[in-house]
Amino acid sequence: MKTCRVFVEISLFSLLTIYLSFAQSPITGSGTSQYVPKYTDSTKIGNSIIYVSGTDNVGVGTTTPGATVDVNGSLKSNSLTIGTTVASNYPARIVGSSTAQGFPLLYLSESTPATTGVTYGLSVIHSGGATSGRTAYGISGTSTGNGTTGGKNIGGAFNASGNTTNYSIQIGGPSAGTNNYAIYSASSAQSYFAGNIGIGTASPDTFKLKANGTIKAKEVVVEVIGWPDYVFEDGYTLQPLEELEKEVRTTKRLPGIPSAAEIGARGLHVAEMQAKMMKKIEELTLYVIEIKKDNALLHARVSKLSH
């Protein structure tokens, strides 16, 4: 009973205090329908920038909210969750599903970018750095799950079009050095490039791979069409050595071999040149065999005459 009495006395005292406060400093001012009111000073009420539409959409800085919450201006938050799952250790997290074809979970659009300088549709800056034993990702993309037959999981997709110069992906760093990689693939899966690739050159031309520099490999496999085994077929005619000598002295090269000027103009085609060189080696082998036979006959004649 004593506790109840004390509570009633405190309540009556609170009501009396509130009444006296209003009596001494009455609140004035007015607001507009559907605006959430706010104190414009200690005794006046006016409109805030928060507007509640007839459909219960809330507009901040706008009287025509097109969503449950529509903000006409900047939004700042220490943690933002969009979806049904509360973010845990994520400053921002989008949780949901996008089942309709062509509709992403997150869509960013800028229709009127700046006409000068650099504009970004999405800029991610990770400046904290990685501590020992950890990895810091600027952007990390993962796509997993078992879909229907013919479906694809793509961790990241990029496209650029519209200007005379377009880069789907441009990598600005890091600088050259040990353990620095512009692109590092830890996957053992194969890679596919539909276009031409230039290394040290921005103009690969019609070559699938063009390198402006030295290439090192343990083994190079070149597909060759038309290997000259036909040289050893019966009926193959060798050019007489006299004619060969005359042609070599005139052209300064073996028959069928490109000149120095041709090699300088179009480069050395490895498959073609290997086939041509093998043909000359096989012809040289036949020449040696014929010379050996001629020498054997000559030796037999000399031996006969000496006896």
C-alpha cells in the first residue's frame, strides 16, 4: 500500500509539473497535413522534412515518395540492411532474391554523368590494408548454386560500350615488383578469350596473341599442316646440284626460303619455316646419299685402275 501511494504521488506531481510548464510557456505554431511535426524552437511547432503520403509511404525531402521510404538527398548510416536478415558484421548488406531475368539484386544507374574528368558508376575504396595472414578485397564476387541444365554461375560480369575507346576492365596497379600481380588467378581451370590479346602492345592486330617483348617457355607446340615427308617418296625429283648452285649464287638464299626482306616485313612464321627447313634437310640427306653412291663407284673404278 505504501508503494502504491508513493507512485500516485509521483504521478500527480509529474502531471502538475507538465501543466505548469504549458501554462508558463504555451506551445504555438501549426503544421501542414501529412508532415511529421518538429519543434522549430523551444515553444513552436512546424513542419519537418518528413512527409507521409496517403499510401503510408514516407518521404524525406519529397512530397511524392515512390517507395516505403523515399529520400531526396544523402543517406548516412553506420549499418544498413536491405532485406529480411539483420546485418552481422556488415556495414551494408542486401538480402533478397532476383528471380526475374535481367533484374539484378542491386542496380546502379547514372543517366547524366559529368562531361569532363572521371565518373564512376561504382567506386569501392578499401584503405585499411590487410593484417598479417589476412587478405583485403576491394571487390569480391561469388556466384554458387546448382541451377537448371545450361545455366551459368558468373562471379563477375563487366561490359563497356558506346565510345570509340572502351575498357570492360582497367587495372591501374600495383606497381611492378616481387609478389605484385595485376591479375592473379589461383584457379586451375582453363581461361577463354574470344578476342585478340596484346602483351606490351595495345594493337594485337589480327594475331590471337601478340607480345612486344621476349617470351619464355619450356616447350612450344606448333600445329603444322603439310609436313614434307613426300621428299622421300619414290619419284621425287631433286634439283640438280649445278642448277642449285646457280640459283643460290643469284638469289643468295635456298629455293623456297623467304628472303631477309620478306622475314623483316612479315616476321618469321614458325610452322611454315619449320616445314621448309625440314624439306631442305631431307633434300640434303638425299644429296648426301647420292654423293656417297657416286664416291663408292668412283672408288671402285680407281681401285680397278690401280690394279
